[in-house]
Amino acid sequence: QGKGISDGVVKLGVLTDMTGYYSDLAGPGSVLAAKMAVEDFGGKVDGKPIQVVSADHQLKADVASNTARKWIDEQQVDALVDLVSSSTALAVMPIVNEKKRIALFSGPGTTAITGDKCNPYTVHYTYNNWALANGTGREVVEQGGKSWFFITADYAFGKSLEEDTSAVVKAAGGKVLGSVRFPSPGTTDFSSYVLQAQSSGAQIIGLANAGQDTVNSIKAATEYGLTKSQKLAGLLIFISDIHSLGLQTAQGLYATTAFYWDHDDASRKWAKRFQSHPDNKKKAMPTMVQAGVYSSVRHYLEAVKAAHTDDADAVMAKMRELPVNDFFAQNGRIGPDGLHRHDMYLVQVKTPKESKGPWDYYKILKTIPASQAFPSVEAQKCPIAVKK
Amino acid sequence: MQALFGQLLLGLINGSFYALLSLGLSIIFGLLNVVNFAHGALYMSGAMVAWLLAQYLGIGYWPALLLAPAVVGLVGVVIERTMLRRLYQLDNLYGLLFTFGLTLVIEGLFHEQYGNSGNPYPVPEVLQGGVRLPFMYLPEYRAWVVVVAMIVCFGSWLVIERTKLGSYLRAGTENPRLVQAFGINVPLMFTITYGFGVALAAFAGVMAAPIYQVSPGMGSNLIMVVFAVVVIGGMGSILGSILTGVGLGVIEGLTRYFYPPASSVVIFVIMALVLLVRPAGLFGRQK
Amino acid sequence: MSEALRAGASVGWPVARVRGAFAVMFVAGLVLPFFVYPVFVMNVLCMALFASAFNLLLGYCGLLSFGHAAFLGAAGYLCAHAVKDWGLPPEVGLLLGVLLSAGLGLVIGGLAIRRSGIYFAMITLGLAQVVYFLAVQLPFTGGDDGLQGVPRGKLLGLLSLEGRYAMYYFVYAVFLAGFFAIYRAIHSPFGHVLRSIRENEPRALSLGYDVDRYKLMAFVLSAALAGLAGATKALVFQSETLTDVHWHMSGEVVLMTLLGGMGTVMGPSVGALIVLVLQNYLSGFGSWVTVITGLVFVVGVLAFRRGFVGEAIALAKKFPF
Amino acid sequence: MASPLAAPPVELLRVTDLHAFYGESHILHGVDFSVNQGELVTLLGRNGSGRTTTLKAILGLTGRRTGSVMMNGRETVHLPTHQIVHLGIGYCPEERGIFSSLSAEENLMLLPKVGGGGLSVDELYAMFPNLRERRHSQGTRLSGGEQQMLAVARILRVGARLLLLDEITEGLAPVIVQALGRVVRQLKERGFTMVLVEQNFRFAAPLADRHYVVEHGRIVDMVTQHELASSMEKLHRYLGV
Amino acid sequence: MVDDTLLETRHLTKEFAGFVAVNDVSLRVRRGTIHALIGPNGAGKTTVFNLLTRFLPATHGQILYRGEDITHARPAEVARRGLVRSFQISAVFPNLTVLENVRVALQRKLGTSFHFWQSERSLDALDERATELLAQVDLASHRELLAVELPYGRKRALELATTLALEPELLLLDEPTQGMGHEDVGRVTALIQRVARDRTVLMVEHNLSVVADLSHVITVLARGSVLAEGPYADISRDRQVLEAYIGSAEPEAAV
Ligand SMILES: Nc1ncnc2c1ncn2[C@@H]1O[C@H](COP(=O)(O)OP(=O)(O)OP(=O)(O)O)[C@@H](O)[C@H]1O
Ligand SMILES: Nc1ncnc2c1ncn2[C@@H]1O[C@H](COP(=O)(O)OP(=O)(O)OP(=O)(O)O)[C@@H](O)[C@H]1O
Ligand SMILES: [Mg+2]
Ligand SMILES: [Mg+2]
């Protein structure tokens, strides 16, 4: 591709889970966020229109890669957005690399994206497992939660989340007593695993799982009185999960998040717009993934504008060059490995009494500065980043 | 050792729950010769309806326990009257396909309306808390599930096996026209049966609402397992699927304890083995 | 399977017309990639082959296998692995895949064949779940991420398949080969015996046919061809994932076959086309896809039970043209 | 008629211009006949002439059907099968229709009563000893003939006043056939009305009051008991002997 | 001359869950004869057929065919050896045409039944023979009909034709004339007579007139065991047989 906007339009493809487990924390909400970002940007860049297309990858790696291929080959999509769930993200990475398009990941968590599997066209924008592990893991250990036991979803995401957290826990001087890996999807009843966690005698039960699994395991844990003697640490908690659990069940839970709507005026302002937007049928508050989608799209468009082209290399250069400054991140930076490093927040779920109303769920315990929140470039095993 | 007891008890609890679910399926499966794939979706509907009742009408768990099954059962009756009945005479492949389509529709609609992240449903006050056994802490609600499941299961079993209804239905599935030619209102009988089976699914759904995430997807994981239960127990043998349900619950529980990764497959292995040794399932009567 | 079989048994078109129809479709296949996204067409071809292989069993032996994904996936994994990690050429990858699923077919079929009806379906399902379990657990399958970035390599070390059209015509050739293998099997002495078995097993037995052997033979054939489809698919998408071994896939192939018309030669392919088009062009609509797909099946079963092609044939019979 | 001295016969069943279809194929082309209270009539005819179909059509077991079927003065073509039967009809199908998922005894007890004055189970077992012996074995495991006996026995229990019997001597040993002959005679004395479809003319002849001849889905002739001797010629021609 | 016994059973016995259906039956079927097996319902005739054709395993006892022990042979194998049966309830391939029904039987001799790569046109060679066989039972005119559409009696005729297609050496017929109209009965009787010239037939039949016309030897079964054996003349006078089976009346002459 030469300079200028190829084929006279900048096209963004939101590829996400529209119907599965994650459809509420990403899904239509992510599409909406992307559309809002485009609207706010004025619908044009360099005088060329901006389009948003979207599709459901059904959490299937093959569907994801097919759609990505089709979009790039057929519709000249310039950037893929969101890609919730690690396996779908990993599936599209070789494609964007081969075809020189840009991937703006908001949903997936695995550190491999900017680690050994990294490529020059991928931005990992919102969070990654290391950040979650580090945020929740270290904090909890420091507060005295020294011995851990994990209830882990038996697939890529869960396993890597468990590994990262164990590392952090050990580093912080805690110890890991063990873990149990349950098949997912396909597990509804967690009582058996909760019981094993109970009998492990660990102080902290780390939930290395996501979505429905998290919700069901937390329900079981409270039901079996685990929370009386031991503490739960949800490693990947979205505000939508809290909403579906209800504070009664979720209260006291620790979590690390990249975004909370009630953080400051900027975030409140945007979140309210998002919530009251006509396309947001369920009138839900944005999750960190959806907020991340908005911010990443915004940042991408800024970069295109600055580079006067949608050529992937040029735009990536600009994206790395420009800092991110909006309601989502202050002075966030995209590293050579493609990881977006920004502040994260350690939060605790309020008790029903503390909560002033719907969606008032988190107490922000502390802000984790970008430098600590994410792994350093060196710590990542990303070949291309090290070369530089 | 302690833990093992716990796992056994949990197995029993889940087992009785499987039994309750497979009961409805087994009745429909065995008596109408319909492979009711929609069973999971209807179970989910039961839970969702309970939640909706609570959410919008402030109706609590206890009334919902009757209301939700009634509502869903009624839907079942309509489905049977308007569509399903045309498929009885065909290979049960078609019933399966039809109910599969139905599943997609039901789940899709709920999903469209209420999303997938699910909704909270509290355990009723009287059943909160639990008892501390020497080897584990047993939530009262789970105990309640076991008791109710068992009562309902054996209740329906008695009604169907100990009355003539059972033989009417069995004969009716073999040759409905003829049974009708003997003066039995077969269509009505089938409608009621399907309605009842469906209501049972919804009932199980309400029972599940407080302990599992109430979401459109909650049924799709269970359905295959419940199928396996019914087949292993012997299609049409209601007692069979009750006992098998409990048994498999226990086996699954133990697998979760000794080798969790296999917990999702163990039931299917057992199913294959059983069918190879006993063609009609454990309690099924050979044709 | 009474109803369905009647549809199956009545593929009574004059040979000439059948030939004509095939000729038209053949040409269509040649030019299609210039109008439609080739990868999509290739996907359709693979699934069409898969469904046709499945139909050989359901439509012509009255055996409903609910575990055919096992063959599709197993072959896919082996092929992908062989090409990616062992650096074997694609044709060898395919061959290995086919051999594996044929072998699997021999085992699973050998066990299941002794049962019939829903029990047969359930045994195949059970054993297929075991294959799925292996696909999740075995180290080389990449578990949940699957195998990504599989190279398409050079056919016979000469022709590179990386180009979109080269690959397309390769896949097209594979499809035609598989398809006509099936067509011939159905219209062979063997096929006739299968039909008689499906119609009345004890009678076939009393005529001196070793029913089980014929069924098993059919099962292995079907499995091998399903494997061919799976291996090809893996090359097309340059990846292999759990989707192909999951029971949803086994269900999907049943749907395709019935939608298109079981026991008809073209039916499964048409069914595959319909289903994939639905999935492809509705994928923007979120949950409505699910609802619409569901409705399609409901209506299909209630109103067009013989499937698309089956109904067409029935019409052609009523108003011969 | 049943007895020449009897008061003017009361009509129990009247079939007028009955047409019946199986899907596309038009099988009955306007069947007309009537049966009086306590009378036994047979439907004779070649294979495929439409006798079974006639019985089925009376019960609404065929596909579409038109015309009129009056069951003691009540029009029934519009009623669903199960209601027609409750007007007091018992049907013994050609293919026996024994249920494989029920034991022999369950098969026997399956049918609900549709009227008073049926035979008791003991009477039935006395009539068909095999059945008592095999009563616990699965219905379709019975021998061909045993299944036939069961099919007959089961409708004698329900106290129907009109019996539709299709090929009841089929595959039965001569002794049993004779026994059955006696049973039918008894039933007649008890005032049962019967329509008998028979290949075994020798069995039917002495029992029947009247014979209807069916050909290509129509009634083409009727022969009464006392005309029988004189019209053997004709009958043989109809039946192609 | 050599022993002309084609089929022999020694102490053949079959029990079902404690109930003895066939009890110590020793039969001898001689080459070229028509051997009738009669007896009251539930005597065990069909079961004997099922044992002979290995559709059921014998509880104990032995089956010798052409002097070879076939007690443990597979059903299909028994059939291939030339011992073929018809069924009590008509057994046809409902959704195949009348012609195809017969062809399936003829096809086996081609030895190409596993050839899934060969064209079906290789079967057309059989049509002529098939039509011949159909003509024998007056079905030639119906050859294009689907078998379901035949009335009951015709189905039996078709089944017979199919069975004959195998040119069996020993033909087992279970109630060949059951459910047939008189004209059919006549025809089938004649047919059996014709085919029996170069074959051996073992048949179960309740229609005494048919038995009388056809059979050289009759074995009477009752409650699973042999009650009497001999030519029709003797059997029909045997007191036991009379009360157990034939009953008071004379054998029924065809009307
Ligand atoms: N289910 C069916 N579908 C289509 N045609 C049928 C069906 N049943 C019967 N027929 C046709 O209807 C005609 C009459 O059949 P029916 O059974 O009434 O004859 P029948 O007089 O009872 O002779 P028999 O019972 O001795 O064969 C026959 O030509 C038969 O082919
Ligand atoms: N599979 C079985 N299980 C149990 N009992 C059986 C089975 N098959 C047959 N019987 C019993 O064995 C006895 C003999 O049956 P069989 O069918 O041989 O009688 P048959 O001589 O053929 O009588 P018919 O002339 O009525 O056909 C019958 O009493 C029958 O109930
Ligand atoms: Mg008839
Ligand atoms: Mg018999």
C-alpha cells in the first residue's frame, strides 16, 4: 500500500463475541463503543469516511480467523478491534501480520500476545493477565493472604492466568498450595471444586477463570460458606459479573480493573453517555473492555490522522509515538512489544449497604501506576521488541 | 478420606438434580418417542421466568416454584398442539431436529432480551445457612434440592408405572392410530404428557436458579449430560433414569476429585460402554 | 426412518438429466471463485463433502451417526500437525488424515454397528466425545488455541498452494473426487445391498448378506471421506481447532443433510451451502442469527421434511418436466 | 336375518357412499351397506378389493374420507376416532396390532370398556388357553397365532356391541378356528353385532346372515344366508376360485 | 444308494426364560420331498425355522445339513449354503420396486456385492431372470411398483419369488398362503409344486387343503415336541393329531 488512505475509506472491524459468555462484557457494547469513538471523531479522517463493521466470532478460533481473512481480503478492513477471548486473538495475529493490518485487542488477556507470539501490528490495549495477577496477587499477599489455591479454567487463558499469579504470589513471599483445573466450557456445578479448595486450607482462593465460570464458582463458594473462613480473589472480574452476582454474593471481592465508570468526571461523563445511548438496550454501564475499545479506536484514528495514511507501519509508528490521554488512560504508552501500558486500579466490591444504587459497585483501593501495573519490555519475551 | 465423603455427598446432590432433569426428558423420550432437545432451553426458561417474576412482579421463590412450571408447561402444550404432534409418526430424528431448532429460538430470544451475563437470584430466607457435617458444610438449600427432587421423581414414577396411563402411553407411541381405535383420546394424552414433562424441566430450572447463574446459556451445558443419563438408564424407563441420574452424579463427583479434566467426558464413556453391553440401557426393556 | 427413506429411495431422474445437472454444477464450480470469496467457497466444498459422506450412512444405511465430527477433526489435526510440525507435503498430510479417520471408523463403527437407531447414535456420540477429550488433552493439538499458521505447502513439491486460486482448484478437485466416489458407491452393487438392508434387515440376512459387514464397510467409507473433508479444511484455513471435533459439528452435519435432503445425492451439499450461507451472511445480527437459524430448522422439519432437494425431486415427480 | 320371527330389525350401522383415500390414492369409491342389530355380515372379496379399508374408514383410520357412516342413528364421519369407538365398537385389525412394549396380559387389559356385557378375563383364558400360559411374555414374542388370539380376545373384553373383525382366522390352527367359530356363535346369541372380513369362506359361510361382495372399492353384490346355496356359482366367480 | 437325508436335527431344543418352546425335536428331511410342519399355534414351528436358519441360537441339540454340522454357522452363511426361508409375516423391501426386490436376491451370485466402485448398470443383466421369476407369481406386470403398494397377498407372492431367486436347495416356507385370497392360494400351491421338482421344501402351513395337496411327509408338533409323523393319510386319522390340531371337522377342501 502506498501513502494516503487506501481505497478512500478507513474501515474498522469489531470482531467479538456477540452471543456467547462474553457478549455482555464485550459484544454489542464493544461495537457501540467503537461507533461512539468514530462519531466523536467526526466520522471522517483526512477527509475520508470511517466505517465500522462487526461480526460474531462465537468464541471460535476458526470463525475468528475466517472472518478476519474475509474482511481483509474482501472489504479492505484496516483494523481489527476487540477480539475478546485469548484463543480468537491468537488466531487472527498471524493473519494481520501476514496481511499488514492492525489489531487493537481489548478483550483478550494472555501475555503471549505481546510476549513470545508478538508481532509488529498488534496492540494489546486494555489489560493482560500479568497486570491482573500482579494487581490482585501482590496486593492480596501484602495484606497477609500468603497461602493460595487456584480454581482454574482448563484452557489457555485460565492456565496462563494461574501461572502468572503463582509467580507474583511466590515473588511477594506467598506460597501456592495447589490448584484444580475444571473443563470449560461445560462445568456448571463448582461445589466439588469449592470443597477441594476448602480442604486445601489456603487463605486465598484465586479464581483463574472468567465470565459464567467466575459467577458460578463465586456463587458456589459463598453458598458452601467458603467465604466465612477463606477469601476469594477474582483474577478477572468485570463489572457485568458483579451485576449478575448481586452485591449480596459478591461483596468484599478483590479485583483489578483498567477502568471503572465512577473513577473521575471524565469517565463518569463518557460512561453516562454510553449507558444512555439508544443502542445500549440493556442500559448497562461500560465494562473495561468496552471502554478500552472506545479509547483504542480513538487512539488509532488520531494516529491515522497524524500519519495521513492508513498504512499499517506508519500508523503503528504514530500510535507508539503518541501518548494516550482520555477518560480511559492518562499518559498511556504503547511499547515496541505492542502492549499499552497505563494505570490500573485495585478495587473491592462494596457491601449492599455501602452501595448507593445500581452500578455503584466498586471501592477503588489504590491506583497502580503504569510502570508497576504492566511488565517491562525486557520482562516480555517479545523477539521484535528486544531487537529494537 | 474426609474429603471423599464430601465428594460423595456432592455427587448425590448433583445426581438427584440430574434425576429431576432427566425425569422429564425420559417421560417425553420414552413415552412420546420424541428426543426433546429443547429440554435444556425449557429448563433455562423456568429459571428465567422465576427471575422475571421476581424482577418485575416481586413474586418470590415459593410461588415461582409453581408459577414458572405452569407458564412454561403451557408454552409446551402450545408447542405440542401446534407443531410437535405432526412429528410423532416419523423417525425421532425429526423430533430431535425440530426441538433443536426450538432451542435456538428460545435461547436466542432470551439472549436478545436479557443478555448472557446472567442475573442474581437469592436463596429463599428460610433455606439460607446450612449444617456443619463432620466432613463438610452442607447448605440447607442443597439438602432441600435432594429431598424435593426425590419426592417429585418417585411421585411421577408411581403415577405413570402404577396406573394404566403408563401402558396407554407406551402403546400409544407404538401405534397411536390403533390405540385411538380402541377409544383412547391419544392426542390429548400426548399433549398432557409433553406439557408435564416440560413443566418438570422448568421446575428443575427454578430449583437451580439460586445456585447457578441464571442466563440463557445455562441449559446448553446440561442437555447432553441429561441425554446420556436417560439413554444409560434405558429410554422410557423412568425408574432407570432416576437411579442412573443419581449414580452418574456420584461417579462424576468422584472424577472431579481424582481427575477433573475427565469429568466432562466420563459420562459419555460410561454411556458407550453400557450400550455395548446392554443394548437397551441398564433398565430399558428390549424391543 | 420411513418418511425420510421414501424421499431417499425416490431419486428417480433419467440418467441423462442427472448428467446434465451435474455438468452445469461442474462449470459453476469452475468459475465461482471469480464471483464469490474463494475461501468461503472452499469451506462450503469441504462441508459439502463432509455432509455427503455422512449421508452415505444416514441416507443409504439408515444409520444416524452423532459422532462424525470425530472423523472430520481427527483427520484435520493429524494433517495440520503433519504439514506444520513434520514439514510433510500437503498430499501426504491428506493421506495420513484419511487413513487415521478410516482407522477410527473401523474402531468406532466396529463397536457401534451392532446397535441401531437412537442407540447407535448415542454410542457414536459417546466415542466421539472421547476423541474430543483427547483433542483437548493431547499436547500437540494446542488445546483451546488449536493449531494455527499451518502452511499449505507445495503440492507434490511442485505447485504452491499459497495462491488463492491454486488452492481453490486443488480443493475443488478433492471435492469432486470425494463426491463422485460417494455417488458411485451409492449407485453400485454395494449401494443396492445397503438399501435393501436399510429397508428390511432380517430379510437381507435371510438372503445371505452379512449385514454387519456391509454396514461396517459403509461406516469406514463414510469416515474416511469425512476425514478427507476434515484434512482439506485444515489446509484451507491453515488451522485446526476444537470446533471440528465438538459435538456441535456432529449436530451441524445432521442439520445440513436433513435440510438439503437425506438420501439424495445432491441434498447434503445443498444443505451445507444453505447452513454456511446463513451463518456467513447473518453473522452481523448477533442473537438474531440464532433465532433465525432456529426458525429455519423448525419450518424445515414441519413443512419441507424431505429437505430442499428431496422436495424438489417430489415436485419434479408431480409435475414432470 | 338373526331369526325370522324377530320384530322388524333395528339398524345399527349404515354406510352410504363412503369414499376413502390413502394420501393420493383413492381406494373406496362409494361403499353402501348396512348392518342390523344382532346381525353378522361378511365382506367378501379378492385381495386388495378394499375390505380392510372399509373397516378402517368406518373408524376414521384411513386418510381423508367422505360420505356417511351412521352408528345407530348417529352420523360419525366428522367425529374423531376415539369418540366413534365409544359408541360401542370393537376393532380387530388385520395386522393384529399387538404392542411389543406391553406383556401379553397388559395387551389384553389395555383397552378401556366401551359398553356393558363384555367377557371376563377368565372366560377369555378359558377360550384361549395359550394366552394364560404366555401371559407374562412380551406381546410380540407370542407366536403368530397366539398374537391373533390375543387380538381377538382383547376386544371381547370391552363390551362393544359392534365388532369389526378383519381376517381373524388368519394363521390359526383348525382346532382354534373351530373354537373361534363357536365363540362367534356364542357372541351372536349374546346379541353382538359383527362385521366379518374373511378369506376363509368356509368359516364365514355358516355363521353369516348376509354376505357383501367388495370389488375395487365398491359393494357389487349382496347374498343372504338362504340364497347362499343357489348363488355359490356367482360367489366363486367373484372370488376367482 | 447314499443316505438321502438333506437336513437333520438331533434333539433340537430351545428355551425362552425357562419356557421350553422347542423340546428335543429330531427331524429328517429327505431330498426332493415336500415336508410339512404342522401343529397348533405356539407349537414351536416358527421357532424351529428360526433355529434352522440360525436366527436364534439353539439351547442344545444339533443341526446337520448335507451331513455337515451347521449348528454354529452364521445366518448369512446358512443362507449361502442354500437353506433359505420365507417369513410368517410377509417380508419384502417396502421402498424398493418389485423388480429390485428380486434383483437384490439375484445380485449375490454375481459376487460383486462389496464392489462400491462398480457401476450399478452391471446389475441390469439380472433384469431378465428377475422378470421371469416375477412372471411365475404373476407379478411381472407390477415390476415397477413399490412393494409397499402391493396388497398383502401380493406381497407374499413377491417374497416367494425373491426366495426362489436364490435357487435354494432347501426352501423353508412359513405359512406361504397365509392371508391370500383363494385364487392366490391356488397359484402359490401350484408354484410350490413346480419348484419342488428340483428342490426340497420344508413348510409350515395351517391350510390343511394345501398341506394335503402338497406334502409327502408331515411332522406334527405340539407344545414343542413331535407328536406324530407320516404321510397325510395317516396323520389325518391319528386321534391325538385330530384333537390337538385338526379338530372334529374334516380337512377343509378349498371352497
Ligand atoms: N397404506 C396404504 N397406502 C396406499 N395404498 C394402500 C394402503 N393400504 C392399502 N392400500 C391399497 O388399498 C387397496 C385395498 O386394500 P385393502 O387392504 O383394503 O384390501 P383387502 O380387501 O383388505 O385385501 P387383503 O387385506 O386381503 O389384502 C389395495 O389396492 C392396497 O394396495
Ligand atoms: N422370543 C421369544 N421369547 C419368548 N417366548 C417365545 C419367543 N418366541 C416364541 N416364543 C414362544 O414359543 C412358542 C412357540 O412359538 P412359535 O412362534 O414357534 O409358534 P408357532 O408354532 O410358529 O405358532 P404359530 O403357528 O401360531 O405361528 C410360543 O408359545 C411363543 O409364545
Ligand atoms: Mg384386508
Ligand atoms: Mg409361526
